[in-house]
Amino acid sequence: MRTDMRRSLTLLALLLPAASALAQDEGAPPVEVEVVGGQNSQLTVAVPEMPGQAIGRSISEVIASDLRSTGGFTPIGPSGVPTYGQAQAASPAFGEWRSTGAGALVTGYVEPRADGRVTLACYLHDVTAGRLLANQGFTVAQADWRRAAHKCADLVYSRLSGQGAFLDTRIVYVAESGPKTNRVKRIAIMDSDGSNHRYLTAGKAVVTMPRFSPRGDRLVYTGMLARKPRVFVLDIASGRERLLVPGGALTFAPRFSPDGRRIVFSWANNGNTDIYVIGADGGTPQRLTSAPGADTSPSYSPDGTRIVFESDRGGTQQLYVMNADGTGQRRISFGAGRYASPVWSPRGDLIAFTRIAGSFNIGVMSPSGGSPKILTDGWQDEGPSWAPNGQFVMFNRIARGGGSSLYAVPISGGVARRMPTPQDGSDPSWSPLQS
């Protein structure tokens, strides 16, 4: 079992008294709308090989792959489509491209700079109307050409979809290997397309729930220290880490505030698990909840004024919302089953969650608990994390035969796509857009 609540309770089962007896759910359940498997019309986008440098073809391949991964476009190229010279990047022969059946065209070129960096000029054209839609230049180190490609793909995606960018991002997750009885778990980080994969921890201790800071330069996560769950803060660039709360406190399920100045987390103490907040650089923890039972998995609203969390105070795992100072606590989930691992969307309009009702599925609801929708139909889908544009939710899916993989699903409905990882993965977290 892998949701934050179930992990926490399993971890604390030997340490804490049993939870209170089950109570009746309060309120009437709303209707849940299933949107699994919805289909979206797709625009054909030509992405021919870019001239100017040997990496031009590789850049076009990354752009095409990025656009395909969004589920809203059918890219063609760079193979099987015409080529062009640098002078045609800004003024393509639209008649030639109309014959390919493409509705949009991505062109550009790569130029070396005197300082050793390269500039990618990116153009998006409306083939049908024969006009330029957008253009921008991206200057990066030669080794970072993939980031320039992601940024160009983001420009295309944003202009054609009307949604915010999300492709030039990173993903952190728990990479799992070894037999079930002796799993090695390491925090790993990669670009959104699976490239530039590396490990941030050595696997000497069990780790769970890594979460990015708003700037994407730090992580908070739960690790085992002396067989106790503890929250750590990790600087990604240097690899330096420190305990969030010194001493022997049992702490877990951490997450940064939207401004990066605070960290909210769960603390198990004297037979109860409550939510606390502390300065990201240290200080005295402030207690936010005190109800009997286990309160965990806190997540801030994007404006920092509210926190959603899960609690079994009413007898079963359900979702609650409170003000950031702990006041105004109220339940928002009333559907069939249990609800866990809530995460507030970057746009503030939705909360993603794991619903446990026979199977485990990912869903979204409004912050008031209205209009719940189930987005996935896997056997065990859990641990949602939002893309920075609020249009996709990533999660981990456990197969019936074993093994855990990362997937992403659009909130509008559709088929979940598998995210590329070199091994089993769980507990994903999507970074903010890179600067």
C-alpha cells in the first residue's frame, strides 16, 4: 500500500495506538463523473529537421516527441517531410507544407555564439492561413540543447492549446529496484521526457514522498533514520541535506508553501498524528490540527491561504480543508470509498486525490468538494502530482502482477501515458517550470 496515509499508518502501526473505531460518514455523497478514456481531436503539426547545426535533427525529434506526449497533437517529421534552408525558417513555402496535410509548422535554426553557447530560433506557423503565429529565441549552453528544444515545444503547445507551458520541467520520484522483500529505494530526478536521469540519494535508507520547492532547487522528503520516519531538506545542486526538525520526532509527509518560506508536515506524537508548519530554514514548529486520529498529506492552495489534508478523524480516510493557520477545518469528500493524498492544483481550481473504493484511482474535485471526477481506471493508481500548468496529473500505477510505473493523465479526460523511467518508480513530483 502506497498512499501517504497508508504508508504513514503502516509505518506508525508498531509505534502508535490503534485508531479510533469507525464512525458514520457525514453528508450525502455527490455524483462522481467518470471521464476515463475520453478522446480529443488532434492537430497535425509538421516538425522538419532544423538547419544550422548537427543537433538540428535531434532538436526537431525532441520537439515532435514533446508535442506527441501532450496528447493533443499528431506531429509529423523530422523524417518523411521536406527540408528547408535557414532563410526559409521565417518565410516557409506554405504551399509545399499544405501538401503534407499539416495544419501547423514548426521551423527554426541553430546558431553558435562566440561565448560557446547556442541559440535556437523557434517559429510556429499557421499553414492553412499562411501566417506566423509565434517566434522566440532560446540561448543555452551547448550541452543544454534539449532544454532549448523543450522551450520551443512549450511555445508551440501554449500558442496552439491556449494553456500554460509545462514541458521544460523536471520530475523527481522514488526509483525502486530489487526483490519485494528487500527493495532499494532512491530519489531520482530527470527531465520531463526521461532524459538526464540521475540519482540524488544512495539507497542506504528507505525514502518516500520527495517534493519540489517552488523554485525547483530543493526537495523535502521522508527518510528513515534509526528506523524512524524523519523529514529531510535536500539541496539538489550540492546534495547537502539536513533534518527539518532536530531530535527524535517522528515526522513525514512534507510539502513546501507556495512562497517557499514554510514547510508543512505531519508529526506523530503521544499517540496522535497532527499537521505542523515550520520555517523552511528552521524554527519552532506550529501545530495546526489536534483532532483524534491521523492527519497527514497536507498541501497548500497556490495563494498559501488554505491547506487540504487527509484525516481519519471521522472513522475513514477523507479530505479536509482548513485555513493556513489551522482554523476553519471542514470535510470536503463525501463520495463512496476513502480519499487520500490530496494535492491542490497550481491554478487553484481543483484538488487531485486518490480514491480507494475496491481499486485505487486518481480523481479531481473542486476545493469545496463539488464536481468530483475520476480520471483513471487502473487497478492501483495513486499519489497524484500536478503539472505546473494545471492540465495534467502524474501518478504511479501498480500493476496486478507487480511493478510500479509513472503515468500522466489530462484532467480533461483521456488515456494515461506512461512516463519513461529506467526502473520501477513511485511517489512522483512535477517541478515548476525551469527558468
